Amino acid sequence: MKKIILGLMILCSSIFADKITVFAASDLKFALDEIKERYTSVNKDVDINLIYGSSGKGMNQIENGAPFDIYFSANQNYVENLFKKGLLIEKPKLYALGRIVIWSKNKNFEKNKGFDNLKENWVSKIAIANPEHAPYGEKAKQALEKVGLYKEIEKKLVFGENISATTNMINIQAAQIGIIALSLALAPTIEEQNNYFLIDRILHEPLFQAYSITKYAQNNKEAKDFYKIISSDESLKILKKYGFEVPNE
């Protein structure tokens, strides 16, 4: 009998847990996972579902009525666009500036060679995020054009759906090298390799990243509370840990 009562208590607890659904740019994967873990360790009744993907796809889904409470975009313009359409209830708020790196697991990669690695004979495929809807892909393309390499290596390019997928393409060696987010190069599964070249920010437009609360969450107190902690000192410290440059720094 006690086991039955305990089971019912657990079931009821899960049913009535406060739920938050977040869509976030893939570059936030490790940082936001850590922020969520710390938040839910204190707010145990809150259930946060984190969905990662390309910022452009996230914007399109919100435009089509997807039930997301908070939207994090690697492109500030996407958030501003949704706000202008009345789909967000808070003005877009900057949470970070992203950086891009050239990364490879190949033994022939020499980070001091920078962009010259892309021209080496051992490179047949170069992965970047799809520049049509992924901000990191757009900035990668800009940097390649700025250094005069885009046309030369264009036939070697393969596109990931988002920056996480792009990183995975290199990780499983579907591409020998690529341009990914610094935040993913600093992830626990990659950081120990320390094998990346940081691309100078002057080679591309700034990766201003912003977030806001959607109209769907206008009555969701828990979503509003989680939204507020993103700008806390503790959260900003986590973002910096993964290579993001944070506001007022």
C-alpha cells in the first residue's frame, strides 16, 4: 500500500511540475545545459525542456505557432524580427557575442597555420553550418570570403543543419575540418584536444546573440523566472566559461 501511495505521489508530482520549453541556438548546448542543471537543482518542481537547432529554423517555428516559452538566437536580428511581429512579449535582450574557430581532429591539423589548413592536400571536405539559416554558417562564409578563400574551397564545403550538426560531422570524420562555434570547441568532449584556431572577429559581422519570452509564455511565471536568471552573475560566468563574450564586459 505504501508503495502504491508513493507511486501516486511521484506521478502527481510529474504531472503538476511547472514546465518550460526553450528553443535555443545549438551553440548554447553545453552552457545552457549547465545553467539549467544549476537552476533545477534549486527549483526542483520546474521541468525545463531544452530544444536546440539553428536560429533561423527556431524563428520559423515560432512564426508558425510552435509552443516555445523562451527563444535564444545566435542572430539578434531574428529575435528583433519576432518582436516586431508581436510574437514576443519582451524586447530582445543581448546575452552574448559568439566567436568562430577552425577545428579539426586530424593529426595533420596545425592550429598555427590558421586558414592555410583548409588548402592542405589532406582536406577533401570542409564543414560549416548552412549559411542560409544558421548564423554561424553565415559568419563562416563571410570570414572565408574576407580572406579570399571561399571560391577556392567552395567545392569542398559540406553544410550542417546547425552548428552542433556541423561539429558532429567533423567529430565523426564526415569532414576533415570545419568552422564551428568556440563554445562547442570548449565543450567537455572536445576541450581536451585544444586543437582550434580562433578566427579574428574583424573578418565577419559580429555574432550578437539575443533572447526573449514568447507570447505563448505570457502567463508562465516559471518561464519568466528562468528568463531573468540568464543575466545573473552565475549564468554569465558559465557563458564566459564556454567562450562567449558577455554584455558589459
